[in-house]
Amino acid sequence: MARGIIAVLSIALSIFALSDCVQTEDEKIRGLPKWAWIVLIVLIPWVGPITWLFVGKERNLGGGPPRRQGPLAPDEDPDFLRRLDEDIRRERRERRERDQGEDGGSA
């Protein structure tokens, strides 16, 4: 029973490490070329996958998601917010002028 569980864990770890390696961009791989990591993961159970997970890939150690450059959403973009503010002020000014024009024309 214990051997079965160990075998299943070994296979699961190898599959996880292999899929992670295959999906990783070449620029983020450290130490060996991608093909060498794949061979290591497949041919050396436990050691290959664990080595890949700890050494083979640049990981974000800062905790949380990686920081993106620039605004994340339109409401965080200073240019968008400035244009939005200008549009709101222009619409209010036009509405005020239109309301004043209607009041002044009917008197």
C-alpha cells in the first residue's frame, strides 16, 4: 500500500514538474537548457522534479503576484483619469450653459 502511494506521488510530482518546465518561457529557465531539464525530470525520479522546482526556474519570491509595469486598469491610468475629469467638467459646463440659455430665452 505504501509503495503504491509513493509511486503515485512520484508520478504526480514528475507530471507537475514536466508540465511546469514545458510551459515555462526560455528566458526564465536557469542552469540548463529546457531540453536538459525535461530529460532530467523524466529520467531521474524525485531528484529531477524536485531540482527543477527549486533551482530550474526563476520564481517570484516577493510573495503575491508579480508587479506589472504601467497601470493595471483604466482607472489607475493618470492620462485616462485626466481625460475623464476633463470630459466631466466639459459636460457640466455645457449643461450649465444650456440650462442658463433656456432660462434666459424664456424670460
